Amino acid sequence: MPPEAPEESRWYYKLGGRALGPVEWHEIEELLEDAFDPEELLVARVGDDTWCSAKDVIGGAEEEEAESADEAVAEVEEEGPPEPLSPVHGLKPWLSQAWDIFADNPKEYLLGSLITVCLGGLVMIPLPALHAGLYAMALRRFEGEAQQPIGVLGGFRYFSRALGLYALLLLIALPMGFVLLLAAAGVIIALPDDAEFYVVLPTVTLLLWLAVPLAIALPGAAGFFAVPLMIDRDLGVMASLHQSWAVTQRRYLSYVGMTIVFFLVSMVGWMICWVGLVLTLPMLPLAQVCVYRHYFRKA
């Protein structure tokens, strides 16, 4: 246990060969102000068996204050920005690294996800900017930068570009989704009229869960890196899509598969419970940023 500060104890002091006290430390300080030499004035804490000079007590208190200040500085340094992350490669490492980023600062990502789900769900127009804010948070963490308060709102810096990019991808996805739903409807119609309910319901559910991710993944794979590029390199909508396609076209089907996997992981919370979407929504942008940092490394 550290020793008590002088102000927290009562003291005896020697004056003219006599032990006087006990007194508060401020009275000792008054004696020192009256021209008593701190090195010659002997003092003893109540309960101590030995005498020491007032100078030693003052020096010890100053050392304790300095140590406390050093500890406070050390704590601030420990709470500073996290270390930058190194790029990894592979579907499992990307998902693992995305989870690690989330686990480093779950409160901030949960808050950002909650704002995205609630505000974006009520008013669709800010949804692209809020979603871009989740990407921006992931990029900041990857570079070892401290997160900003309510970092998801930083996505509004890219409001018009994010809105344009998501609108363009949606225009591509809608006809694809329509074709896929028609194909699913054809399969459902082809089912025998006497098919049991327990056969029809799983079939319809499976077809829908195949059609929706595919409708998102086919255009999403082309623009897989578009949002990170837009934020990280401050590109426009067409420039970010062009640079993204230059990379993804070489292994397009792989990016379709990754987009489906990341989308389904991010939607797990919705499948279990709608509120759970807040927990899993950040996984899509986090995982995509991990892939982005592998293929678009900083010089």
C-alpha cells in the first residue's frame, strides 16, 4: 500500500529539543514559511518511531506526485490509437480479421450499426452515407487511426457519391433480381399441385434466399471495392467502379461467391432476430475492407 500524503496524517515536530504536536501538516508548512529550514526541522508521523527532516517528507511527496503523473501519461499512451493492421489473404482470415476489428471496438460499431438500421430504415436516402460510414470506420481502424465519436456519421462526407453509387448498383440489381424471381416463380409453378405444404414452403424459402443474394452479388461483385476506393482514394462514382472492375473481372465468380458469403454473414442477425441485425451488419463492410487492403496496399 503506498504511503499516505502528508496532508492525510497528523505530525509531531521538534522545536528547541521538545516534541510538539500532533498537528496538521499545514501547520508544519506555516513553520517552514516562517524561515525554518526544512532540512533542520525534524518531524514524525503519528505512529512512527523515527524522526526525519521535513525536507525528506516534501521530497517524497513530490516524487509520488511525479510517479502519479507518469502513470497517468502511461495510461493515456496505452489508450492511444491502436496499431495498424497487416493485410491477410483468404476467406477465413478475412472474416477472422473483420471480427477482430469489430471486437476491438464493439460499442462504436454497434452504435454505428444501430444508427444505420434505425435512421436508414426510416429514411432511405441517408442509408448509403451511413453504410459508407461503416466502411470509413473500418479503414481508419486498419490504418491504426483513433475512431471519431459516432464515426458512422463521417460517411455523410461522401453523401452524394455514396447515394449515386448505391443507386447505380440498385438499377443494375433490380432487373437481375426480377429475372431471378421469375425463374424462382417458374420452379414453384412447376411443383405438383398435390405437393405437401412442408415441401412447398422450404422450396419457396430456399429459392428466395438464393435469388436475393444473387441479385445483390452479381452487380456487387463488379463494384466490390468501389466504396473503399471512393473513401480511401477520394474517387468519384465512375472512377471507383472502374478501378474496382479492373481487379474483380479477373476472378469475377470468386467475388460473386465472397459477396454472397459476406452478405449472408451480415444478415445472420436478421435471420435469427431482426434486432440481431445490429450485431452483424458491420461484418460486410469490415470484411470487404480487409479484402481491399490485401489487393490495394498502401505504398
